[in-house]
Amino acid sequence: MDPVADLLLYLDRSPTPYHAVAESVRRLEAAGFQSLDAVESWSLAAGDRRYVVRDDGSLVAFEVGLQSPAEAGFRWIGAHTDSPNLRIKPQPDEEAHGYGQLRVETYGGVLLHTWFDRDLSLAGRVAVRGEHGLQTPLVDFGRPLLRVPNLAIHLQPEIRNDGLKLNPQSQAVPVLGLEDTPPLVELLVQELRAGGAEVRAEEIVGFDLMAYDTQPAAVAGARGEFVQAARLDNLASSHAAVTALCRAVAAGPARATRGVALYDHEEVGSRSTSGAGGPLLVEILERVAAGAKDGGTDALPRALARSLLVSADMAHAVHPNFSDKHEPGHTPVIGRGPVIKQNANQSYASNARTAGAFAELCERAGATPQYFVARNDMGCGSTIGPITAARVGIPTVDVGNPMLSMHSCREMAGSADVEPMIDVFRLFFEDASA
């Protein structure tokens, strides 16, 4: 399939981190990867393709190399599955002035005004208590269900001069229906039953639900230059990593153990058991290194000394209407290829050695890398890169494709950037001497 069309499909099938992991697993299994259970003892051999899911929203997948990690190291790409959005509170139902509404909590650095006047749906996971214990089936209403309506300009003429100022507690509450709207739990039961699950309201003991824009991902622009969609940050990087890994293993085995780590909770600091600040990746690296034929107490540090991790997260493209927000000479443009991100204060983990290694991969793939450095008077955000580098101890480079409207309900990137990043990632996986 055309890589841009495949990205659109991936985005539309991934309204939440849980759905993104499920879609990634489907693709990995088609490429020969098999599930591992963290509670079991692992027996791994060269060429084995395995994956581990943690808490439904994070995924680590890898192929064991022909040589032990202590001899050949690891080649890893990290990305994240979560995006800023509106998430449903545990006691969600609210009535006000004849309307049924749902209480929401803002997640991450959401551009709140972009969520107004959108046809929103709900998706996520539901905790269901049954005869076989607690289950967490996925749910996706898949249709317009909610809307956060704007206030007419006639009732707030001051915004012409003062701009829009929103209170996230009181002014961003979505409308679900008119009075006597069914409670959310009742709607969940109906949706789960429509999907074939036999569920009663009293069996639902919790949920992790989030709103999302129902408008499908699309190619746009005068010549189809743009991809416009929700959750490009950072599902576009997750898609590139999974696609590159599947292509690489199809081309044949490699000396080094290679894999991807797709984390949840990056947008809120990665401080969770399934985030980059947790033990997920380091536990897997330890088990793979220790299980090799020459595994021992020093297997992991020896492996890490030979390793490289690519932290893939979307990059800030220069905005044509706000170019003064960028550092001169560091103004990535959509459609011109991968961006290497650097920050002296370690908001990004790139350094001369790791950035140079990625630049060489770009050259071999026929791409010219772009560079992003924030102005001294501006912030730049952060990534899983420095968190993973500090937690695991693996040399890391931060990269990403350029985009506009980052953290908006609907974002904008480049069609021409999709394939080059996949190619660079594939070379990274196939390069036995990297």
C-alpha cells in the first residue's frame, strides 16, 4: 500500500493509545511477531520476533539478533501513542439548563480552542467485571456524539479586542444531548453489546475514555502536499517505526537485536509504569541480554555501550505566519525531510555523535536532514529521548518529521515526508554496523 494512504488508515484506526497499540499489534503479527507474557519465563533464540503490551497503551516489539546483545548491541526506535485531548471524568454525567453533558479533564498541553465546534466521538477501554475476572475491552462509538459549542460573538463582543480566553473547567464541557440524556454507562453497555459483548451496567467498574474528532485523516493541498489529521503527534512516528521494523525483518535477519518501544503518557511527563520514565524497556533489555548465550552480570552494560536509540517525535515546522518564533537557520519546512532536534539543556537527547549517525543514515536514504533548535527565549517541549536515555543509559538521538498545528485537535504534516522517514528507520534497523 502507498505509505501515505497506509498512514491515514493507521491514524483512523487509532483514536486512542489503546487502539494504536491494537493496530500496531495487528501489523506486527502479520509480520510474524508473537506475544510474550511478562509473568512467564522467556526462552529466546536468534531470529525470534516477539512483542509485549503493557497496560494496553504501551508496546515493545523486537527481533532477536543473530549475535548476542553484548556483542552486537541494540537498535531501538522509541515513540509515543498518546496525544493531548479531552478525557472523561469518573463521574461524568451532568445536566445544565436542559442539556445533558459530560465532565471532561484536559490531558496534556491541549490547544483547547481547537476542540470547539468539532464533531467528537468517544473511544477508549472499559473495565468490566465478569466470571473470568476483570477485562478491559476496547470501545469506539465511531460516530458524532459530543460537541463543545462556541459562544456566539454577539454574546462576547470583547473577543474582537481581547482575544478568546477559556476556562477549561466551566467552558469546555461537551454537550451529549438534551435533558434526560441516558447516563454514559448505559451508552457504553449499548455500544459493547452492539459489538457482541454480553455486558450489564453493574459489571462496568471503570473506564478510560477520551474524545476524538470524527473527521477522517486526509491528504490536502494544491498538489496533495499535506496530511491533515488528528494525532499526527505522535502516531505518525509510531506508524513509521512499526512499518520500518516490519520491512526490515522481511528483508532478512540482522546481527543486532532491533525493536520499537511505543509509550503511553509522554504528553504528561512519562511518569507511569507504561511511560518512558517507567521500567518497561529496561526490563525487556535486561531479559533479552541476560538470556543470550553469553548472558551474565555485565551483559546489559556491554550491550548498551554498543547500542543506539532513535527517539521519534514530530518536529516544529516553521510557521509562515509566525516565522519570528523560530531560531534563524533552524527553520524546518514541511516536505523537506527528517528533522534532527537538539537542545543544549537536554530537552532533546541528541549530541554530535548520535546526530551525526542519524545524518549519515539520512544521506544513505537520499534525504537531507533539517535541524531544529529553539530560540533562547522560547520553549521547545520535550520527548521520550532524554527520559529514556537517562532511565536506560543508551545513546539517543531525537528526530521527527516537521508539522504545523502541533497539539491541535487536527494537525498538519507533509505527504512527501512519510516515506523518507520510514526509509531512514529501515536502514537503521538493517545496518549491522551502526
